[in-house]
Amino acid sequence: MQTSFESLAELGERLEGTKKRLLMIDFVAKFLGELQTEEVEPAVSMLLGREFPKWSPKILEVSWATISEIILRMAGIDWRTFEKAFRESGDVGSATKLVFETSRVKRQTVLFEKDLTVLEVRRGFESIAETVGFSSREKKDRLVSALLSRCTALEAKYLVKILIGEMRTGFHEGLMEQAVSKAFQTPMEAVQEAAMIVGDIGEIAAIAKVEGAAGLARTVFRVFRPVDLMLAQVSDDVASALSEHGGKTAFEYKYDGARVQIHKSGGEVKVFSRRLTNVTVSMPEIVELVKENFVANEAILEGEVVAVDKAGFPLPFQHLMRRFRRVHLVENMAEMMPVRLYLFDVLYVDGKSLITMRYSQRRQILAENAGKLPLTTQMVTNNAEEAARFLEKAMNEGHEGLMAKRIDSRYTLGIRGKNWLKIKPVLEPLDLAIVAAEYGYGRRHGWLSDYYLAARDEETGMFQPIGKTFKGLTDAEIIELTNRLKALAIGKERGKVDVIPKIVVEVAYNEIQRSPKYACGMALRFARITRIREDKRPEEADTIAKIRGIYERQFLKKGRYNTG
């Protein structure tokens, strides 16, 4: 018997109602253990707020504006009624449940009121994604409406949460790995390792159910399926980095560019962004460079793409993002804004995974296969003065700073650790999500130009405001952002518009200070947006815990006012 979507929604309610991680893991493990094999991956993806596996190129292309129109139409309500429900519940999914319960929505009778199943929801998503071309918007509207019409109020809550990618139950991917391990009696290390290599915990859960630990041990990289990137922590200076790495490390230029993952198999090359989005069409010259130069037949590489001016000097990051978004007249843009590729790591070569090798070994294999492709400028040293001069040289050449990489470190996919450190000689900026915006005054009248900035609470998955700013963006960027934010609107009050937190921005500030104004107890002083982070997903926004750590570190070099 197929698993009902209602049982998945009920699990979501249980997860939302507890903060005890062990209990959450128990709930999910029991649920996974009762699924049929073909239901495992779809259910895991949905519980993590995804319609499809992480690696899948399929996208629904259904906007919040379309979804909200369908909800209003089905519930027979106006926008003000939905806004009221949203303010009462604080969540789009919960607001949908509330209006479905209190309005005249009637569930559609299908095959004698047969329950909607997890697999039927997945097939519905696939049909929506496959709908393209003329009148596709109307067809997608009908398909979403058909799914929602078969939902109870509770099911509608979770269907909408999945559609907008905002599950917010507090159950994240790390906990899912533990649940998979428990459900199918497989070692946690084996689950984590396989999930890193395959790039999707849902698929790994299905393998674990059928083949157990032996099946997980046989997992290999699949070219053209992007995998999570290794991430870095911040270091105050080169001396701290040397100390953390045991007195010697590999320093490399940190370019003001966009990180890319490049997959090659024979004469085919694909380029993926930091968000694992396929950007091959936008980077034709990078594709040709790798085809012509990289020696190995099959490989998964990492590098940094930097936009340069006609004199070869690096251009700011926001200019490069115009290239990444371009899918038409790419050749014209490539001529106007050429890019350079600097390789810095290799994960896989001709059937062999390299991630357990030392970084120094991976770098050597990369150099042997790179041909004429340049590698990131590097210095391996144990001398702090030498490293400081290297940092100064990088800054003088227009770059952001340095990366410090532990020489004997393995590549840990998707994990942020101290084996890689980034060093910037400025106060570390924050990546924050926009959760609301207000209309401006004077010249900015009619534009959403005063932004509420929020950090992520790792415990709940919710975003907590920590500041507000109208500074930093150009008029063109404000106009573009206004249109994007309007499409994400979930509530309006006077001149303020609440939005789904989908847009991430990099924010500079002078300091973090205590503030009773925000629930987190902190606020940014003199915040200003330095760029829109098109390369970052909302779940990659900085956390409240990180900001609290920065706040505390401020007092290492200055006094703290004692209010007691």
C-alpha cells in the first residue's frame, strides 16, 4: 500500500512541535523504515523542502505570485484575509492551512476520495516541471490547482511549504543523515560519505534501504551530477592561520569572483555555480578552455571565474553576476566582459575519487592535468612575514585577500571547517536574507529600497531580523530588487512588505551591538549592502550563532560596558 501524503504532513507537524533532536530523528527514522523503496527518495526530498533530488536539473518555474493566486481563488478570499492569516501564524504554509480550514475549500473527490500519496505528489511535480512552451503558465496553474484540490488543510500546508522551498521544521540535512543511518541500520560515517559523493541524501536513503552498508560503499562520483562544495571558516590574519594549521600552510589568492564546479567527460564539459546551478550556457569560453586544455578524460574540478576589464584588471563581483544570468546574446557579453578561470582543486579523475587524498597531492594532480589552464597563485610557507607580504601583494593586485589551506587536509564535501580559512583584511561581511522591505521616499518613492536583513536560526530554520538598511545598491539594482521582492510578497502593512526569504545579500557594517529592538538581542551598526549574492541559497545565509560569536570577539580588543 502506497504511503499517503497526509502521513508525511503529519510527520511535519510532529517535527515542528519538538526541538528535541533525538526525538526528531526517531520520528523520521520510523517513517522512513515504513516506506516502499520507490517512495524513499521523494519522501526524503519533500521533508527537506525539495520537489526533486538536489542534483536534479528539473525546476517547477512556478512563482509565489501564481501559488498565492491559486490559494486565494480556491479559498474564495481576498489578499487581506490571507495577510491576516499569515500575521497570525507567521508562516506561509500555516497561513494556507488556516484559510483552507476557515474558508469554503472543498476537497476534490478522486476515485472515491482516495488519499493523495507521496508518489502522486512527486508525479505532479514532474508534470509541472515538464510543462513548457506556449500557455505553459496556465497549464502549470491547472496542475498546481489539481494537486491542492486533493489536499486536506494540513496537506495543503506542507504542499505549499515544499513548493516555495520553506519547510522550516528544524529538521535539516545533517539530522536526515542520522535518521537514515538509524532507519536502515547503516554506519553514520558510511551514510555521510556516500551522501557527499552522490550529492543527495534521498538517493542514499534508497540505496541504504535496499543494499545497506555494502551498497553505500560502492557509491562513486557521477560526472555531470554536481556535489556539495567544501567550505571555509574565517581567520583574523595570516599568523592565526599558520597557528591553526600547525605552523605551515598553503596560502592562495582569494579572488573576487564566482566559485565554479566543472565536470568533464570526453568532449563534453558542464559548468555549475556555487549553488550547483548549471551555468554552462553562460560560460562558453570556460567550456572551450577546459575542453582544449584539461588532460584527463573524465574529471570534476573546482575553480574561480573572475571578470576582467580590457586591461586585465579584476572587476567587482556584481559585474560577473551579469554573465552568470545571461542566456541570450552570450557571445556579445563575453566580448564586453571577458572572464578568466583559475583552478584550485580536483575531486575526481578518470574513475578515481581524490577526496581522501592530502590537499598537496590533489594540487599536484591538478597541475599535471591542467595544461595551459592557470592555477590559483599559491605560496606554501611557515613564515608569517612572508605570508603577510603575499597578502599585501594579493590586495595590491585587486583581489579580496587569501585562502589558507591545510596541506594534509582531505576534501570534505559540504562541510565548513578550519582546514580551509579565508583571510580578508577588513571586518568580515555577513550574508543575510531579506525578509521584508519598505517603500522609499523622494527619489526612491515607489521602490522597495529599505531592507530588513535577517540571519538564520539553525535550531528552527527561521530567519531572525538583525538590521535594516537602505544603503549600498544602485538605482538599477533597487528597481530590479523591487520587482523580485514584489513577486515574493506574503504580507503588506502600511509601507512594509513581508517577503519569502529567498534573496541573499552581502552586508558590511561597523560593529554588532546589543539591541532590544530585535528578538535575537543584537543589531548591525551602520549596515550597508555591498552586493547581491546570486550565488548563495537562503540556507547558506549566516547564522545567529555566527553573529553572536563575532559580537563576543569584539570584546577581545575593546572593553565591554557592564550594565549590572
